[in-house]
Amino acid sequence: MDGVSFEVDEGAALGIVGESGCGKTSLGIAVMRLLPSNVQRFDGGIYLDGQDLQRLSKEEFRRTIRWKKIAMVFQGAMNSLNPVMRVGDQVAEPLLVASDIGRKGAMARVSDLLEMVGLPREAAQRYPHELSGGMKQRILIAMALILNPRLLIMDEPTSALDVSVQAQIMNLIKRLKVQLNLSVIFITHDIALASDICDTVCVMYAGELAEIGTAETILKEPRHPYAQLLLSSIPRLRGRAKPAYIPGDTPDLVTPPPGCRFHPRCPYVFEPCRIRSPGPFPLGGAHLARCWLLQDSKHGPDQA
Amino acid sequence: MPAAGSYRIVNMDQIRLENVSVHFPVRRGLFKSVPARAVDGVSLNIPKGKTLALVGESGSGKTTLGRVSLRLAKPTLGRVYFEDLDITDLKEGNLGWFRRQAQAIFQDPYSSINPFMKVEEIVAEPLKIHGEGDGPSAKERVHKALFDVKLTPEVEFAVKFPHMLSGGQRQRVGIARALILNPKYIVADEPVSMVDASSRAEILYLMRSLQERYGPAFLYITHDIASAKFFSDRIAVMYLGRIVELGSPEQVIGAPLHPYTAALVESVPEPDPANRLRERHVIPGEPPSATGIPLGCRFHPRCPSFMKAKCDVIDPTLLEVRPDHFVACHLY
């Protein structure tokens, strides 16, 4: 992952879209400060309400930010619920650790939360094996919300679910976002799914930001060739356009190609692409793209 | 009795299932077991050289049905025909000729190929099994298969190991292996669900062009109804062990008759920035398990068009309600 910047407004959702190995999950766990110890270099700042989170010590971050201000629903976490513990107790755990509310108060809060995520209050008494996939995902969302975080990071929260259940969970996330004025970072490989919730979409390729802009811009008029091709590769249920594809494979991040990382697969490749990494070039408003073709667009080049 | 949805000239069918059921015993406690009806009375046929997409959610029985059609599983009830031959009761020892004609492409190219074998060994394996692995022609055939799936230069790819390949390339190895015996019938079970979105269509186009060139019939098993639209001739929608709707992609996706199909089509997100401003229509609940199939129509507890004293009592049969468009629903 290299040189990625973005911001998420209060009550807004940012989608991080990219294919396997593009670094989207690393981005999520970097914000949570849970990167593994073999990370060679982590530069850059993470700010929450103007506060520079990188200046906090590990301990301060754990005590004041993680789960209290920023919570995360991890990919595949429905399989990491403790099988021998009632799910209500698992949801309550962060609250019991973080406050002296006591078990009774915590369980009352758990009941309210379960109702909010569309589960019956009695579900707290159940064990994970008694719940369906969709119900487990709702439990994980309740668990992430128990300390009233401001920002919720969700990494592929529906990828293990069937489409009909996926649609239910997306509706729930949409409702919670409005009801709680929650900021959301939604990490997914599925740009169509991202359009279900995201106000801003960031398309990543091989660890780099390719293009970022409002949902309208990215989904209707993307400028980066990768974003355009990714969008046209989705088989559409409505309309007759046949899905396209991008020849070739995503590069190995140990030895990424020089210049623009997309250049070996790009149909518009020209000289500078092979030599220097482009942009990001501003395209008006918060719209940015890293592509040499867009350097001389009417908004002018930016050597940032 | 011809199978529902069968083409009238029976010997045009590559594979035909008649009233197939597969029941598995599921243990409950120490001594009791209850049957899970993974597939329950399904009839379908695939004409030669055509593709039938079997669309359904997890647990709908689509993979089990695919296994039965390959005779990797034996049906509890019903018959399996390959061309006009009844292969339902053939013993493994007598199935060799059929195994040569019927191949499979699996979902996970990471676990379905041996990591210690070179690409050429993986692709040549079916030749060896069927006693054609020796001689210089075997190597030629392997190279040709690699060329067919566009793993070129073939000589270079032949000596690579699976870990040196990307997901899409590994899946091509799987396709080359399935094609090397020039089979007449191929089951592709979720062949692209582990492949990156931007490469999926490439693999599906490749399968389609190889079908045009060599003419095998395909059973394309998928949860992704949108991909079925572009890569199949007919679509069968499965719910809890039954086919609930069958027709052309235009019929099934453009004008779905079954409430479940309609809900499935509605649930698929399309990239549209307006999506975030509205909630999607969803069907409530999740499919029950195959051990607790509801009485009557098995979709009735989740159905928006539920009719009391009908849907919860009478099990609907798959009927042709429009030309070549079949549905199992009391609304029709």
C-alpha cells in the first residue's frame, strides 16, 4: 500500500474498492493500528476530528480510540465467534472491559442493540451454532457498535452471505448510518455493492489509489482506465451490454511494475506510464485520479 | 415420461435427469438420524452443445445435483441418462467410458490442483488415468490444451508449479485438464467465484469459445444470476432442493414468474449511485435447512405472495406456463 489519502465526513460512507491483494484490508487495519509487526514502513497521518492519532501511544490508542471511537467488523469474523459462549456475552465484552456498568446494565444495552440490528432480544441467549450466517453478521455489527463508535470500518461484511441475505444486511447498514450518524469505511471487492452505501468511492489498484471521487463520478463517469474497465467487467442484469474484462493479472506487490502500476494491463499505455508514477491529478472537487492521461485535463496538472 | 422442460427429441440430450432425489442421513443425537433432502424430485436435461445454468443460494442443492449428473453421487431416487443410456445403477468399474466423456471444473483452483505437480503433469493426469498418458502424442496434447486455454507460451507454462500462477491462470489449468479428453459433458461448479472480478468474464468467454469449438454441453453451477444471463442458453433456479423456475435468460431474468426468482433478481446490486438513497426490496428470513423443509411450497414462509390454505398445503409442480418457460408456483 502506497501513498493513499482520503477523508470521511461525519455520517458519510467511503468505499474502498479493489481486487484481491490490492491492499484494501491493510488500509482498514492500519486505521485500527493493528498492523502486524513485520510491516516495514508505515508513514502518514490518521486524524479523527482533527486529532492526530499517530501521535498517541499504543496504550492511549487502545484506551481511548479503538472500539470507542473507531470499531471494525472484520472479514470472515462470523467464523471467529467463540462457539461455547452465548453471543450476548460476546457482544457485551467490550462494554464490560471499558466501563464499570456491571453485567445487568451491559445486558440491557446488548438487548437494545440486538433489536437495533434486527434480531430478537432473546438472541443474546443463543450460541453461535444456533444462528444463521445473516444473524451472526448482525451480532458482529452489534458488537462493533456497543461502545458508540463514530467511525465503523467494515471489511467485506457480506462476502460470505447469499445475495438475498446480503441485501438485508446492506439495508441494515444503510439504516444504522442515518440513525446513528455513523461514518463508515466500507471495504469491498464489489463496486456494485459499494454503490449500495458509499457517498465517496476510492478505487485501489495494486496498493495504490487509482481514483477517488463521489459515488456519482466514480460509478457514472470514472476517468481512470482501471476504474472504467472494472466497472464494465460487471455482468449487468439490466441492459444488454456484455461484460468486458481486463487481460492479464494484478502484479506482485513485492516487485510492482515501474511507473504506473496498471501500465502492463492498460489499453491506453504510452511512454510516461512506463517510467514515472502518475499524479494524483485533481479533476475538480474531491475527484482525483492517478493516470498520465489526465495530467493535462482542464483542471491542470498538479505535481503533488 | 419426458422430463419437465425436455426438448421433444430425446436423443438430442447430452444429459438428462429424471425425478432425481438425493437424501442424506443427518445424525440427531446418538441413535436417531433424519434425512436431509438435498435434492428433491428434480428433472432436467441439457441438449448437446448447450449450457444450462443452475442458479441457487448455498444449500439449494445445486452442487449435489451436479455431482449426481457426473455420477459422483448416486441418486436416492430417480434416473440419470447420458445420451440415451441409463447410467443410474452402473457400478464404478463400468463407468470408465462415462468418466472419459464427463469432466468437472471446480470452484477453488487453489485446492483442486496438486501443488507439487507441474502444470503439464496436472493437465496430463486424465490422459494417464484413461491409459493414454504415454508416448510423444500425450505431450503434444497437453501443449495443445494449454494453447487452447491461452496459457501461452505453452512450453513455458507447462513446467510451472501452481504457486507461480495467478488465480485466473490456475483456473485455466483446471479448464485445460477438463478439456484434454475432449469430453461431451462438463460440469463447471462456480468456476469464477474465486477469480478477481475484472478477470471473471475472460474465463467465462474462454469456456464459451471452447464450447463453440469442441461442442461439449455445460452445466454451469453458480450463485451469480447475472453471469448466468450472459453465459448460458437456459437458466434453472433452485431453491431448497427443487427447481422453481426454468427458462431462457430473457424469460427468467427479464420476466421472472416465481416470487423467489423475482426477489433474487432484485437482490443483485448493480453499480448505481442512486442505490444508496433507497432501501432494496428484500425477502425476509433465510432459507431453512434441508432437514426441515416446509410443507406445501417450500418457499411459502418467505413468500410475499403467500396464499393461506394453498401454498402451505399443496406442493406445486413445475409446469410450462409460457412456451418453454416453467415455474412451480400456485400463482400460475
